[in-house]
Amino acid sequence: MRRAPRFGVWLPPLAPSIVLLGLFVAGPIMWCFYAAFTNSALSGIAARRPKFVGLDNFTTAFTSSDVASSLWLTVVFVLLSAVLGQNGLGILLAVFLQHRGKLLRGVVGTVVVAAWVLPEVVAAFAIYAFLNAGGTLNEVLGWFGLGQNWLYTAPMLAVVLANVWRGTAFSMLVYQAALSEVPSDLVEAAEVDGAGPVGRFWHVVLPVIRRTVVTNLMLITLQTLGVFGLIYVLTAGGPDNRTRTLPLLMYEQAFKFGQIGYGTAIALVLLVLGAVFSLVYIRSLRAEV
Amino acid sequence: MRGPRLVVNLVLLAVALLFVAPLLWLVTASFDARGGLAAKVPGDFTLGNFGQILNWQVGGRPLVNGLFISAGTAIIAVIVAVLAAYPLSRYQLRFRRPFLYTILFTTGLPVTAIMVPVYGLFVRLELVDSLWGTTVFLAATALPMAIWMCKNFMDGIPVSLEEAAWVDGASSMQALRSIVLPLMAPGVAVVGIFTFISAWGNFFVPFVLLLDPDKMPASVGIFSFFGQNGLVAYGQLAAYSILYTTPVLALYLLVSRWLGGGFSMAGAVKA
């Protein structure tokens, strides 16, 4: 690594990315903080000359049952599908696959990753067909007389399952990489001391890969907070708004009803929720050290 | 230890079966002239579903638009990211650490959350319904990950090779082009392919930023098809899905063969 050269040498190559990130990423985030306090809209007078309305959007947001219920649904969706589902199943698969034969590893790995590689909309179609009244699942459950339209009777469960199906591969790959770097003498020493497989995992492996767990949780949480297409295709937020998470509510308010200011306030709630999750994860890392 | 081993194997097989089940329908229905929503061996085997999709209006134009947007996104992101990675990898700049942390943090930012203000921005700049505008925006959102990966690949190339070039009077940009870039070509390809795959699958960004159905990429085109015909023509929907997925699948296989599985994502997380 060299000492910093003149301004004219290091700035030009960095300039395009600073401009693009500033204009299209940092700019919109800043604008969130401004527009959320205005009544800007897609059309009409408010579109040309948005007025400052103070905390009105937030008062509306937090007193309306819409945002409260969407916030709750989003938290449930993230906790069940990302934290519990993707993370839990991912770590379970990584551990179970660790000392298996090549064939089993190959088959399970390929199948799980296949769901992850599919484009979001196609993954949604596959799950839509699978859970539909006339779908594969009901075809099988029908033998036991259990068939029903899952997208209608249990919509939240359906979108959670869809997200687990689609996202588990990422956590599995992350944990496979992490497990391969756990020193095997540590595990063997614990085995000599009489620790069972669960004890070995809990007291030896987990503390070693703790950082990876937190990083993975943070990434999949932020990813899941932003899920739109999957839910939009499966249920479009329905039935009866029972799967209308914050991104869907934001889309509905901002683009269907043209309430840009209100939509931005919801986007801000989403960003803050992401920040809260991230803070909890980062703190948990610090508290344990 | 026989018992637990068997249980673990059975659990793994059950998981594999559950994961493969939703995929079966895509394959069976696409070859079935009277495909429904359940996966079953095609009773009336046909390639007609693919034929009916492969006309300019339904499948052709969206796939070409998707190719334009995704390739454009990948090219812009790779060029801009390689340029940015060079000073970040080679010079001791005062703001290097904060800049890199900001980049790393931004890779996790859900793009969905900023789409409303971005739409507002696009209205101001008169970029709504512009293929180029959408492409440049997608490139900008891909940049954090692209810069991060490029910088890591570049760190792996020894500086001593460039020093020889400087002695011969080459500038830093000449050294980047003629020495660093050829050595990190596989890394650049991985970044490009990764960016292409995520742009190809992105639904929300074109769905919001484009209006004209003729400009929509395949991700939105297939969704409109689902809305209009999906409830009757399941076979065609499955065939369309397969056509739309194939490029991504091929590129993924290419990269994973290259890097020996696991994709570079896992490496990016560890770093």
C-alpha cells in the first residue's frame, strides 16, 4: 500500500461511483427525511408545490391501524421466515451435511440452492402453484382429506414458507463456509471430555461461529424487510390485508393512491425498523465479548 | 451411532424432497398441453407451450429488454467498481476505512425502502419510463457489492508487479489497464455475472420506474402474463418461467464450477 498521492490521482477513478451512489442511493435516503414531512403527491397541486406538514404523516402513520398492523406483520414475517426459518434451517442443514457422503451433500445442496437461484417472480409462481387449491401439496394432502387453499386460509404461513424455501440456501452456504473453519481439535477435545453432539455444537461450535451468525442474521433480516415481489405475486397483501407488510403498504399508498409524502413516511418506518434490528444484532455481539 | 445417523439422513432427504416439490410443477406443466397447477407426468406431452410464448409480443421483447437492462447494469457497475476499487486497494487514503464501512453497510440496504423517493427523483429528472434511467439506477444499487468484491479481488494481486511498470514510466491508470485488470479478469467476470443475475431477477425496480408495457423486462413481462393469462394457461406460464430462468441458471452453473461451488457470496460475507 502506498502513501496517499495527489488529489488529482485518486479522486478521478472514485468520482463516478461517488456521483452514482450519491445521486441514486444517498440522495433518496436524505430525501426520505425531507419528504416524509411534506404533503407531496403524485398529482394535483401538492405534486408541484409540496407543503411542509410537520409530523402529520407520522401522526397519520402511527394512529392509523394500517401502519400498526403492517409493522406487526413485517416483524412477524421477519422473525418467522428469516430469523427462525432461513437461519435455523440453514444452520441445521449445514451441520447435518458436514460429515455426509458426497452424493447426499450434492443432492441436498443442489436442491436447496436451486430454489435460491430462481428469479423472485418464478419462485413465487412455483410456490403459488404448490400451495394453490389445485396444487401439488393439496394433491398429496388430499389422500388424507386435508386439502385446502393455503393462500387463502393461512396466507401468512404461505408467504413465510415461500421465503424460507427461497432464502435458506444463502444461510446454508454461509454456515457451511463458517463450519469448515472451526478447528477440528477443539471439537475432538470436547468429544474426549464426553460432550454429546448437541453439547459440542452449543458449547464449542456456536461460540466460534458467533460472528458469522450475527452477520448472517443482519443480512437476511435486511433482505427480508425489503421482500416485495414474492408477497405481491402470492397474495398481493391479501386476503383482507393479512399479508400486507410495510413494503406492500408503501407501494399501495405511494403508487396506487399517489400519496408520495405518506409513502415516504412508511419507507422511513421501514428503514428505521432495519436500523433497530441491526442495532440489536450489533449490541448482542458486543455484550457477549 | 447407527441410529442418529439414519435419522439425520432421513431428515436431509425429507428436506430435499420438500425443496424439490414446488419445482416439479414448473417442469411438468411446461411440457403438458393441459397442465394444471399440480405436478404430474404430462398426459399430453407437447412443446407447444414454449412455441406459444416465443413470439415477439409475449416473450421476445421482454427477454430482449431484460437482456438490455441486465447487461447494461453489469457493464456499468463493473467499469465504475473497478475504477473505484483501484485507489481503495492501492493508496493509503485518510477516509478509506469510513468509506469502505459505508459501502459494506449499504450492501445490506433494502432497495425497496428507497423506491418512493427514487421515483420522486426520477419524476424531477424526467427519467420515468426510461430504459437507460432504470439501467443506471440498477447499476448504482449494485455498486456497493461490486466495489466490495472488486476491492477484495484486487487486494489479492501483488503491488510489486505494478511497481515495475511505474519504473518504466506508466501511469496508475495504465498500470490498472495493462497489469491489474488482466490478472483479475476472473474476478471481474464473477462480479459482472453476479450483477447480471440480480438485475435479471429484479422485479420491483422496473415495475415502479417503467410504465410502457413495451419497455418492460421479462421479470415484469412474466408477471403481466400471469395477471392476464396465468389463471388459464398454466402450461404457458411454466414454459415462460423456464425460458426466463435458463440464462440465470446457466450463468450460476458457470460461476459455481469456476469457484468450486458456494458462490462468491459466502466469501463476501466472511470478509
